[in-house]
Amino acid sequence: MMFFLEVTISGLMAGVMYSLVALGFVLIFKASGVFNFAQGVMALFAGLTLVGLMEKFGLPPWAGIMATIAVMILLAWLIEFLILRRLVNQEHIILFMATIGLAYVLEGLGDVMWGSDVKLLDIGLPQGAVDWLLDDYNLYVEKLEVAAAVTAVIMVIVLAIFFQKTRIGRALRAVADDHQAALSVGISLRTIWVIVWSVSGIVALVAGIMWGSKSGVQFSLSLIALKALPVLMLGGFTSIPGAIIGGLIIGMGEKWAEIYMGPIIGGAIENWFAYMLALVFLLFRPQGLFGEKIIERI
């Protein structure tokens, strides 16, 4: 029973790490209706920038984080100025292809600016096992993953309030529904897009910090975007709480499958289980657990 509990907790903590990346996808999708393929690379770029600023200029962690936030806001403005304003009211596939190009540009820019070697990121987050759980119950739970879980809960609450209760949040949802209609009632697409890409950049920074502190800031970090896809399919592309729930389901499912099914059908289940589970959801509930069901009249 204790082993099962440890596997479950480990899966939940891994799911939270996936969810931190998935939140950035949800933000962009809610504001533009477009899947931002560059979100994983944004987490990588934010992590590289934070480490680079701290190493090159000797900044303390808090100053490095603030400077990186400023860089991500500047990046959001550049994305709107150079890309998005020229694609207003275009087909979603065009915007999606633009984000694919953006991903490669950011990856190359990060390589040129900060180098391609693996970088250690230490901003003072707790490391190692939670002592009292290990001593009293023989449960191994990473302090960093607990910190990530608390951070994710806070972010979900703040973002949910932002989208549901604020004027800007309502404007974001209006832009996602129809660019032209939003323009007709006086909503500035440029301002809205800069805001949402800035917030998404900050979320990417949080994800980059957590993943970078766990396994180092390396270019394979951009590949976590692929693991965020099944998370979004389960939770729903438009649901902020759904990103967390989807991540928890994926995380637990992977661990359970690897431990209990692996010896029967072979190892490495953890690599493909999430995509098989997402495929099942696409067959029976394509909008996800908490996504909005789209009804179109012909």
C-alpha cells in the first residue's frame, strides 16, 4: 500500500510539472483560438535567459527573475509587432504555422545568446526529499515538486479570476471568439495580444524555473511541449483548471502503467501512454473534460 501511495504521489507531482507548461498553451488558445507551438521553447528561452543574466551580470535570483520577466514582456511586444498584427483575422492554421516558425527562431536565438550547453539553475528552491514524510512514513516526495504544486495551484486561482472577473479577461475571450467582432466594439487586438503573450511568457518562466531546477536548463526542455499536448486533450484547450486536472491524470496514468503494466507488456510505457490515453479521449470526448463543446449551425 505504501509503495502504491508513493507511485501515485510521484505521478501527481510529475503531472503538476506538465501542467505548468500546459497553462501557457491554454492562455494563448483562450485569447486567439490558436495552439501556440512555441510555448515549450518559450519556457526554454526564459530559463536560458534567467541563467544567462545571473551568470553574466552576477544578479541575485530575485533580480534575475525580474529582469527575465521584463525580457519576456519585451518579447511579447516584438511578437505582436512583427508577427501577429499582420495576421489579424487570418485562418487559424496560418497563425499556427507562424508559431512553429517562432519556435525555431527562439530556439536559435537562445543558442546564439547563451550557448547550447546544459546549465544549472539554482534560485534557492528547496531540494531533496520532504524529511518528515521520509522519516515517519517512508515516503519519498521531492520538495521541489511540492513547491511546483503549490505554485501551480496559486497560478490557476489567479488566472481563473483574471479571465472570469476582470474586464481584460472578458476582452481576451471576445478576441478568441471573433477578431473582427472584437475590433468592432472597440477592443484593441494589439493591446490584448501583448498582454496575453506577456502573461504566457511569465507562465513559461515559471515552468522553465521548475524544470530547470529539476533537470537543468537544456534544449531538450523544449520537447515538454509534446507532453503538454495530451494534457490539453484531456483537460480541454480552453480550461485553466482542466490543464491541472489533465496533467494529474497523465502523470498518475504514466506511473501506474509503467509500474503495473510494464512487466506484462514491456517497458518504456511511460513514453507513449499519455498519447494513447489522449487518443481514447479524442474518440469519445474530443473537447476534453472541461473544454467548451462547440456547436456550429449550418
